Amino acid sequence: MAEVLAFAIMLSNGIGQLAVIAILFGTLQRHRSPPLLQAVLTSTLFAVCGLIAMSEPARFDNGVVVDLRGVITGLAGAFGGWPAALATALATCLYRIHLGGIYVAGCASIVFVALLGLAWRWLTRHERSTRLRYLLALGGLIALHPLPLLFVPATWNVHTLLPTLSTLLLASLAGAIAFGKLVEREMRQIAQERLLVREALHDPLTNLLNRRGFESAFVEARGLDQDAPLALLLIDIDHFKSVNDRFGHDVGDLVLQTVAHGLQAQAGRFERCSRHGGEEFAVLLPRSNAAAAVQRAEAIRTAIEGLETPRSGGEPIRATVSIGIAACGDGRTPLADLFQNADNALYRAKGAGRNRAVLREMGSPAPVAAGAWSLAPA
């Protein structure tokens, strides 16, 4: 009865530790850190929990001491990959050597279970690995980790070996299933959160950023590089209302998507595109002065002019755009002021005949002053 109680206490503590690992593992996945930092944090998490598991073993009357180091090391390889497997195996092996005794066999079993976890990860790489049958298979593999002990004659005692193996089998199956399902729950929640964030920040028709997402991108760009120049392009599709009137809103939506795809194809690594409503788009150009912004605007205008929107039963539709450009040389200009200047420049581009880009730099004279404007002719 005492042995059963000891096993139950160890298993309940172990499941609690696995729950904590799963939650923290999910937290690391939720925050999109650089891959190297995420690997280091994940490896540290599993290694520390492996050491905690070794410090809280179940001790039986026949001298058998059982802990969940093998379960955690196997899970490290299965869910954390080789960095987590290596860190956990190294930490637990060093601690096992520190404890003394027949540590060679103990270390061999630790390395063995790390390899078993990695093998399971590789075999299920194209599957939804948190399905019950895969978790049962993982638990069965982890339960094999005492096999290296069979090569040590000192462990050949039927009175201690069989209770150890049966205990570890139950612990491995329970641990693999519990951890796998906890991770599945965390990853499902993360996916739902990311979907909600994407829906909140993106336009559903074009998949570009919406106004809220664009504002977040502006804040991020300014936070990373406050003193660098920055430019804003405000883009409007020429005569878009006539497209809707002649061909219907379905065709109009296709034109919007074509223009959006053209913007995305032209966008640089740090540039952000958005649909601001109707036929109006915006492009954020971090680290771009006025001259660079004019070049980018002209490249975008030319690229969109060359696009075609297929139309059922008729000739494809070609669209042109007018672009207003606002540029500032520091990080102190509010986004609202940039939009105001870009909108004024856009109004000027339309008045000059459309299908062209017009620049207004921040701090230049009022629109009536011709010197404040620079036209990039079509």
C-alpha cells in the first residue's frame, strides 16, 4: 500500500510538472521570439524540470527509486527538438553522476530516451502528433528507456526490475498523453488568438493591413528607428466608381485584389501596405527620404499600370492609380499629419490628370505654393 501511495504521489507531482511545462511551452510559442532565443528558453525549461523530477523520486521498500527524468527527457526530444533533448540529457546526466552509484547505466538510459523522443518527432513530422495513438506510441517508446540497465548485471533483480518497469510504463503513458493533450490545447488556443489578431488587423478582402494594423506598423517602425526619415504613400485607384457602375461590385472587388497583390509584390522587407477603405490604399516606407519615396511611388504606379484583372466574357481590366506622397525627416511627425499631407498631395495628383505621383514634404509651404510640390509625371 505504501508503494502504491508513493507511486501515486510521484505521478501526481509529475503530471503537475508536465502541466507547468506545457503552459510555459505554450507561452514561449505564443511570443514569437528569435528562433535561437526560443530554442534556448525551451531547452532551459525542460532541463530544469528534468532536474526537479530527479529531486522528487518515489522510493519503494525494496530499494527501488523511480523518477520521471526519462519521461521529461523523452518529451523534450519529442516536442522541443534536439536542442531541448541535448540540454535535458546533459543536465540530468550530470546530476545522475553527482548522485553516484551505477551512474553509467543511468546516463545511458537518459541518452537512449532522448534519442527515442527525437525518433518519434521525426517519424510524426508530417502528422498531427497529438493524436491519441501517436501519444500512446510515444509513451511506449519512453517506457523503453530502462533497457540499458539490462546490460548491467547489478540490476538483474526480478524483485526490483519488474516493479520498476511496470511503474515506468504507467508513468510514461500517462505523462505522454497528459503532456501531449496539454500542448495541443495550448497550441489550439494560440492559433485562435493569432487568428483573432489577424482578423482585427487585416482587411478580409485583400489580406492587407487595415487602418488599425497600419497604425500599429507605424508605431513599431517609429519605435525601432525614431530619428530615421519616413515616408507615406496614399494611393487611390483612378475612376474606380465607373468600374463598379459598369461591371458590378464583384468585378470591382477583383480589381481591388489585383491592386493589393501588386502592392504586396512591390513592397520591400520593411514596407507595410494597407487598405484604408474603398479604393484607397496606403504604403509605409521606413528609412525613406523624399527622393527615395518618389522612386518607390513611381515604381508602384508603373507596376500597377501593367496589371490586368481578368473578366469573364470580356476584355481584362487595367487600372491606374494616383499617389500622394508625404515625407518627413525625423520621428516627431504624427501619423495624422503625414496622412493630411499625403491626402493633399493625392488631391493634387488627381487634379493634375491622375495616373501620377505627387510629393509634399513635411514643413513645406501651403499647397498653393507650387514650390512645395514635386510631380513625378506619368
